[in-house]
Amino acid sequence: MIGILDTLNTGRPTRREVLRAGALGTFGLALPDLLRAESAARKTNIKSCVLIFAFGGPAQQETFDLKPDAPAEIRGEFKPIDTNVPGIRICEHLPRLAKLADQYAIIRSATHKNRVHNPGSFYALTGRKPSADVVQFPAKRDDWPAIGSILAKVRPIDRPLPPYVVLPIFANDIGIPTPGQHGGFLGTSVDPLIINSDPSKPTFTVPALMPRAELTADRMDSRRGLLAQVNAQVAALNAAAPAQSLDRHYERAFDLVSSAASKQAFDLSQETAATRDRYGRTRHGQSVLLARRLVEAGVRLVLVNDAEDNGQNKRWDTHGDGFKTMKKFLPETDNAVASLLEDLKDRGLLDSTLVVWMGEFGRSPRVDNGGGRDHWPDVYSLIMAGGGIKGGQVYGSSDARAAYPRENPIGPEEIHATIYHALGLPEDTHLHDTVGRPLSLYNGKPIYQLF
């Protein structure tokens, strides 16, 4: 968590920040900033979300909006198959999801105009238009915050778990941190816990949850006493503005690294071999399985970045040799997402857990000479399940070439309003920026027909 997001901060540190940084080094913990959350949370109707981000832009024509009657250069190589809902057909490489179509809704008319990965991702992940559509579009501290950060702010949790987790890596385009994944103007206290580790590996650990080896239980206890001294110094330096309960979020950081509940939530070894096989023994499959464990434990939102090992977007950025690439990654998606929906339903958690699968845009109608497609935000598809969403339906449609919306076009504003509505956030919810101005959370209307 420290590192990527530290580069987003600007300005000179205050004395409080210096002391906090010193305390961070002293205690050997990576989470105190994350855990500065409000203690008062609404305890009713609180829902969680698993957001699976197919970074790079999955082709609508190869996933959920195939055009079998179009010319070959439009329809591509893949064929549609029937689902368990009459009239709904999806890609032949998604057979398990085809058997679960009654559990999710397909949106086939999403649209915007941003054709570059980072600005397109910011728009897709926040529902706010980016200021420019350029490659050099980094995450900034004054950005609109990620959904997980918003939930961490307005629906904080009172247990030793992070409210918002990003795994298995923080997405980036050519090394530029992709915006829309962190706390933005809400501050570092609601930044995500970034796992940055491959859950499919036998050596998988969560470094942020591990105290340094030299921190024995006795030394941890002694540093709780030192913490009190640090807080006394901070309070003295900030007599006119109290220290905002540094002890509270540091105590939660201590709790997190020593909590059996947090360790269990991240412990995939507690899953049966059959379950792990069902999700797929891939980095993506095990990341989605871990996401299920985290929302079961009470984490508000898990962002699963389906990206390259280094966070790049090449998995779904199918400019060339796209069909060969998709034949590899579509089965991974099929196994992971289908298993997630099955498990959430079997555990009685689908109504209280929203699942969203989407990318930043789709792909161009025409297949290029290399067997791929270019960026295409003009129309693309996504799916939603759980959280009150009624499955077995298709919202909107594209034209005969999957090039533009034919009916019911919706933008990222409406997608996010729908997500907020599904998660039980009232339409009059406001956030406050760095100077205290109230900003409306909703920037569009929910798609009520989905519920």
C-alpha cells in the first residue's frame, strides 16, 4: 500500500504527518492510514461488492454480445451458445456462466468517449469524466475516490479487517498508476489495502498483515505503551486541533496483524482442493476465491484487477492475435466468476453481495489484420449480479455490428448510480472534498429496471 500511493501525495508534510511516519517505521506496520475510519457506521442493510475489472477492454463481440449474423470480419471466430435463459446467448468459451444466466444481468449498451486506458478506466471505475483522454493520465490525490474508498468512508467497519482491498496488484498503464483505485480527495485513510501477491502460489502471503520478524508479542505490547507517548506529543503539537484519535487507528493496525479473523480471511489453505480447482489454479481464479472469502468476513469492497503480473492491461488489450489470447483468458473468467456466483448463492450471500464484471471499454467492430480489435468505448458490455439485481435479463442492445448502442444507452454515471443503489447508499448521499464542500455522490440515475 505504501509506495505507489505515496507518490500521489503532494505538498510539505505537517508535524503530525512526520510523527505518524516515524511511528509507522517504529511499529513496522503498513496499515494505520487505511484504518483511520469513522466509528459510527450504519449497521443495517450493509452490503459488500466484488468488482472484477477486466483491465484492457474486453471485446463485447467475444463475451456477452456476439453477432453471429454479421460478416466474418465483424463477428470474429467465436460462436454463441444458449444459456439457461431462453433468448440469451453468450460466448462458447463461457459455458459455466451460460448455465448461470438466470443469476446475472447483462448490460449491452454501455458507452462513453474515452479511448485511452487510464482515462477510460478512471471513468469506468468512478463514474466521473476524466479531464483529458491521454496516455499520460496518472492517479492523483485530488481524484474522485474509488467505490471501495467511498464505502470505507460512509460504511466503515468495526472489526479488524480492511474495508477496501485491491488484489492481486494495483493496475497501471505503461507504469502510470491507473486512477480510480484509491481514496482520492477523501485521503489516505480510505486507500485500499493492496495485496500485490499471487494467491495461486504456495508461498502466498499478505505482507501488510505481517509484523516484522523482530516484533514479538512482548515487543508489540511494549509499543502500545510507546504509542500512548506518541499520541501525547501529537496532542501537544496540535492543541488547537486534536490528534484525530491516532491511537484508535494504530490500535486497529495492531489488531489487524494479530487478529485470528484477519488471518483466516486471507488464508486460502482453509479452502478444499476441490474448491480451489473449481475457481481455477490461476492467479485470477485464486484472486476471485480470495475476494469471496474477504466479503464473507466483512470487507466492504474487493477490487480484483484482471491484469498482467505487473499490473499492465495486456490480458484484455487484444490488438493482435486476440482470439488466441481470449481462448486462454475466457475460461479463466468463466471458472472464476461462475464459481463466485455459485458459492455466494449457496452461502445465502448473493443478495447482500453485488458482483460486477466489466472493463474500461470494449473493442472495435472490425477485426484487424493481426486478428485483434482496437479500443472501442462507443459501446461495450458488462454484467451485474446480486445486491438486488434481477438475473436472467439483458438491458439495452447494440446495433448489428456491435458498434453503437441501439437502445437504452447508459454511461458510467448510470452504472455507478446503479452500483450505489444496489449497495444501499441513498441518493442524497454527499461526500466532502478537501475544503469541505459537499459533493453529490450520485452523478446519474440508477437503472431501476435491473432490480
